[in-house]
Amino acid sequence: MNTFPALNTLEDWLAHCERLHPVTIDMGLDRVQRVAQRMGLAMDCPVITVAGTNGKGSTCAMLEAIYGEAGYRTGVYTSPHLVHFEERCRIQGQAVAADALLPAFAEVEAARLGQGGEDSISLSYFEFTTLAILRTLSRSGLEVVILEVGLGGRLDAVNILDADCAVITCIALDHMAILGPDREAIGYEKAGIMRTGRPVVVSDPVPPQSVLDRALEVGAELWRLGKDFHFAGDQQQWGWAMHPSHGGRRYAGLAYPALRGANQLVNASGVLAAIEALRPRLPVTAQAVRNGLAMVELPGRFQIVPGTPTLVLDVAHNPHSVAALAENLDAMGYYPTTHAVFGAMADKDLGAMLERIAPLIDRWHVTDLPLPRASSAKALAQLLEATPATAPGGKSRVAGVHASPMDALRAAVSAADPADRIVVFGSFFTVGGVLQDGVPRMSAKHLAS
């Protein structure tokens, strides 16, 4: 009989997972696949797997919203979370209760230990928690499951399941120490989620050749933005069309997705292609598409919080996503002063991130983050002081160095005028830090009575 310590809460289990494996990221499917086989893990409904550098979370959220509007019982696995671990597992649009995950954690542990613990298998935190969430989803009577790849694709734990449809969003430079030095190497890793004879939707407008080559090599059914489907839009609405070889379906006069930002049309186009690819198994009405895109929600993706000063929350954490954030900030119009709350991981290309967005930021509030990989606020301040763009009048652009994102936000709000703008970005942990007690209520000091 298997025995393991009394683990009664989700916090207990997560702490247990953190202690199990010597390294945080351990790429490879052998160990996690063996545990999954012991568990008999399988999904009995269509599975969509989403990989890419940026746009994965938005793509998953739009698929979830459209299928939900079409009446299907949806399940989503996404990572990382912003505030609570349970956010990683959504059923019918709602995060699962912490207690609902506990039986699955116990089942993973029993399968991991094997008979008497003599043939136990070590799992990383991500592998263990992925298996627990997949088990929870597999037992929830779902009609479609949407899985976001954590890192890469080929060797990510999510890839133990064969996707009925794969989606590859934009590919940019991130996690290069693990995935490779350029877009071709990174694209090859992302392309690992493709399966023979099954559709793969590529929504990157200029995909690496490695992605196209891999589709041909494995015999996947390639659906490519700009070739097999395309979109066009003006300031009021947008439209989407499939090539006649794929049925020629069209949508005209679509409202813009509820998720803000110019990049969301690229993501939405890939979503509609995936919907078409699975239409024979999961029919969806045009009204469900329109309603889903209009109602989709995803915290931390160019999220604008009502009140004064204007508050923008964005999990942009690499040069490509920060460039998209800068473009979106530029399109917002004039603000007398833009304040930034910024915390980031030390292994990111911080110079490239700051070079693109620094001209838009007048005052920086840098923050420590609660994990070893994070750059210190002091190091960020030094980097900013050395960044070429300077604030008007040549003043120091670093307004404060803070111990936490919430401390940094409070300082920024205190310094801001009602007409100003505050942008919080750099990491999931930076945005999550200001959402710890819910979405902040913005009320500038000048308006408070």
C-alpha cells in the first residue's frame, strides 16, 4: 500500500511538488509519460493544444468563450497563474475550487510512487501539477479541452496528449537558453505539438521555416494565416475568410474582440481557423462566434482598469510582447505623464524590452519579485539609468525602488495626477502582485475627499 505524508490542502500539495525534483525545468516526456500511463490518463473529447511565444493565453480564452457560447462544456489548462493556482484549471469558464483538485494530486502521487515506492518516478513541479489538472479535466464530463503549452512544445508535459487540433501562435525570442538561439530553433520546439493527419493552425504571419518543414515531415494538415485564411479590418469592424480549398467560410462585420490590442486580430484569426478545423466534430454557429469574441475576458492582457489615473495591466515579459504593449500604449492617445510599475526576470532580454518602451515612460517604479529568477529592483534601476531615452527635462526616470509590486503601485498612484496613466508590466508576477486583493480601485489623490 502506498503511503505519503498527510497533505490536506492545495497549499500542502504545491509545497510537496516544489520539494520533489532537483531542478525547476526538466525538459523531456519520459518520466511524465510513464506516470500518465500508470494513471490511464486520456481525454474522451476533442483536444486543442496551443503553443507559441505570445498570444497563447488570449487564443485559449477566445476558443473557450466561443465554444462556451455554442453550448459546449469547456475545460482549459493555462499557465502560469496571476494570483491563485486554481486559475490554471477552468471548467465552463470558471476556475476550479482548490478542494476539487485534491483527489487528482493524490492520484498522481500514488501513480508516481508505484508499487511500494520502489519504482518511484521523480516529477518536476510543472509536470506533477500538469498531470493533476489533466486528470481533473478528464473526469469533468467535458466536450472540448483546450491546453496551453507551458514552455516550447515538443518536450512540454502537455504534449503527452495527442491534440485533435494544434494551434501555433506567434514565435519570438524567449527562453532561448532552453529552446534555442533563434526563431528557427524555437519554432522547431513549438512544432512538436503537431500530429500526423491532424490540423495545425499557424497564426504567426511570418512563421519560421522549421514550423512549415515539420508540418510537411509529419504529414500534419497545415492551415496558415495569409495563405489558407486571412483577415482584414478597419477602425469599426473586421472580417475573416477561409480559402475555398478549406470550405471558404467567411465572417463579415465582426466586432473587435473584447481583448484589447492590435495583436488580438491575429490571435482571433487563428482561433476561427481552429473552430473551422474542428467543425465536423464541434459545430459552432456564427452567433456563437460573434458572442464569444465580444464577451471574452482575460486579466492582464492590455487590461485597462476604470478610474483615475488610467491603469493598464499587461503581462508582457519579452521584447516581442513589450513591443506590442508599446504599440497599444501609443494608440491610447495623450497622457501628461506615464508612470510604470516594472518587475522582471533576470534571464529576459531586458535591454531590448526597455529600448522599445522607454520613450513612452516618464517615471519608473521598479520592484523586486518573490522568486530567485527575478532581477532585483536595484539592478533594474541601474539598467534604466543606463538606457538612452530620458525623461523630459533630463530628470532621473527612476522614481522609486520597491519591495513589492503593490508598494510600487501605491507609490505611482500617490505621484500621479488624475489625467496620468500607470502601466504595470514585465512579468506575470508583477501584474499578479497588484491583483493580490482583487482589481485595484483607482481614485487619484486629487479626487479623493
